[in-house]
Amino acid sequence: MKKFALFLVMALTIPAIATAAKKSKMKTFNDVYIYAQSSRNTKIKGSATSLSTGITKGLEAASTDPKDIDVMLYYGKVDHSKTKFFTLFSPGNPTLDIDWEKEGGTSPYCKFEGKSDDPDAFYALKNWKKRNDTKLEKLDGIDFDAATAEQISGLTVADSYWAKDVKVGDVILFEMSQNSYEAGAKGLIKIIAIEDDPDPKRAEKKGQGQYQRINMSIKFVK
């Protein structure tokens, strides 16, 4: 009887331990590059990143599987700001009534139109079948490198869908949209560097934010 009781306890305990371990699984991605809007449609660059894989895509590729895109990058004025800065933002934002007019519309969303040879704007952000509402919040006082899966899972994300005026060293907490393939998953982004496009054809664009890119590290907790 004692052996049976021990077996029963182990049978109940082991799945619980396995479940807890699964919830705390963490992936780390380094050297994840995301480009501002002037490279939004470039196949090998792009402005749309999956936080669960660390892969960045141009709008055409992203539009074929928008559930995989969690964050985008824009350089310019946002939310009635007087100055231009880098903003990481989610493809969808339930707190805004978005005006998609390219000029005078809601930045940054209205700036992510399709290609010039795409008259029906098939690849434009406004026409994606799904737009993930990824929550994003800049944090102070957190050590990205030392953060564990358990710590990150225990953090609460504000009801915010963009991180404005991001700079080198910033750490951003995120939570995946219910539309996402990884709904409810959390993680951290660290801004490692803001760089010029290394393409020699864009040498004359150095220092112009809309042509620059951000190098990020990502901790993704499933």
C-alpha cells in the first residue's frame, strides 16, 4: 500500500513539475536587426519582427503571415510629439481610432503603406488580415542579462502598445497578443545599438533616422 501511495504521489507530482518547467522556458536572440520605415518593404531588411523567433521581415513577406509579427519600428513624430524619435510599436493598437491617410493620419501606423507599384495597397499594414496587439512598456531598474524566465513571467505589462523615444540601453517588457501564435507569452527587449544602414548605396543617408536600424537582444519566455 505504501508503494502504491508513493507511486500515486510521484504520478501527480511529475506532470506538475514538467508543466512548471514548460511555462518557464526561455529563448534568447541576439543581434536582431529591425529597420525604420524607409526599409519597410526591403526583402532582406524590413521593419516587422517576430519576437518569438527573432526574424525580421519586409511588409510583403509579413503580410502573408501577420500573426507572426509582434513589433515594428518607426522614426518620426508620434502622439503629438514636437520632436522625432524611434518608436517600437505593435501592428495593432486597440486604444486608437487609427486614421490610415498617409499624410496627416495616425503615426506611425499610416506611414506603413505598401509598395509604390502596389495600387491596391495589398501589403499595407492597414490591410493585414490580423494585426497583433502586442503590449510594450519601457522599464527602469531591471537587469536584462540577469533576468530569469520566472522573473519575466511574473511581471505585469501596462495597457500600452508602443514604446516611444527608445534609446540605447533601454529595456522593454512585452506581452504577446491573443491573435499571436504565442498568445500571452512575455519577454524583454534590450536596445543594443542604433546604427546606419550598412548598404553602401545608402551611404548618403547616414544619420537619418528613417534609414537607420536598431540592434536588439530579445528574451522570450513561453
